[in-house]
Amino acid sequence: DIQMTQSPSSLSASVGDRVTITCRATENIITYLNWYQQTPGKAPKLLIYEASSLQGGDPSRFSGSGSGTDFTLTISSLQVEDFATYYCQQSYSSPFTFGQGTTVEMK
Amino acid sequence: QLQLQESGPGLVKPSETLSLTCTVSGDSINSNSYHWDWIRQSPGKGLEWIGSVYYSGSTDYNPSLKSRVTIFVDTVKNQFSLNLRSVTAADTAVYYCARRGILTGRLDPWGHGTLVIVSS
């Protein structure tokens, strides 16, 4: 199985901050990497697919980059509604695996 | 607008079978562009992909659960279902169904999720 490791596991930030979350795969997944946002009590919601494509309707302050084994999710200016947990997921090969999550908390 | 909704018992006894159904509305499950997936989330193991079914009935399972899982599709009812046999407390989780694109592998949308507790 391909293992996905996110860092950090959690971070504290303020509204307006630039936030960066990284995700590393144990093997080359090209750009088959998706990012999801989850708020408490809700299902994960797709944010970014194929490493850098913004899901329709999502704000442009979210962006993704990377290829191969190293990927990044960036929130350019954190908003109140962005305090949540973020997961990466590889869709390169079955079984499709997720990172352990990064929780963005209010400082 | 496509919506997915999980249904099934919220409490299952150890050693019994967990059975859940996902009802798809707003589009047909009879599509050659998507797989239909089950994912679960527990505090101890995070998000875990369980497996998927294609409209034709072909399946793909996580090897870690393969010996206990069956996923099947009912194209007439526009539903797909999960059976997980011989459950233990470790199978307690929120279970989600989701649509997965064949080309990108993105999971979107997801159902709201249903909590299943394994306890006697």
C-alpha cells in the first residue's frame, strides 16, 4: 500500500495568515493526489483534485501543488470558515489511502 | 444535484454482519465514468477506504478487509450496499459512501455518513 504522511499534524494560525500543509507519498503517484476539508460532524469535502485543480465553487485562496511524492496545500489568507481538518488522498493505486490529517486551529 | 445518503442499523453486535445501503439521487448509478465507494472513519485509524463497485457489478476491495467485505450494486433502485461480516469493536466507525471519478480518482460527493457502533 502507498502510505501518505501529512505534516504538521496540527497548527495554530490567525485569520489572514498564509497556511501551508504538506503531504508525502511513499512512492511516485504522479499527480493523483486529492485534498479534502472536514469540519466537525460533517463529511469530508473535496477541495483540490489532481494535485492542483480547484474543485468548482471552492475559493481561490486554496491552491495545491506538487508531483511525484511531495505535495502542498496552501491557504493564501486564512478565513474563519477554514478552521478545519485537511486530508490528502492518493488515487494512483488501490487501496486508495489517506493522510492522517492536519487540523488547523485558531491561535 | 447529485446526493448520496447512507442508511442502515446504527448498532451491530460483535460477530454479526454490518449492512449499509447508499441511495444515489440526482443522477443514475449506471455510469461508465464513476465507481461507487465506501470509506470509514474511526478515531483510531483515520479515514480508511473500504472498497468500491462499478455499475457492472465489478468490485475492488481493500486487502485489509477483503476477507470480510462484499459490496454490490442495484441499478434498478439506484443504490449500492456494503456488507461487513464478523464485526468487532474495531469496526466501530462513521461509514461514508462516495462517488469516485474513474479518470481522476477524486471522491465527490460524499454522503453525510452514518455512525455504526459494534457492541453487545
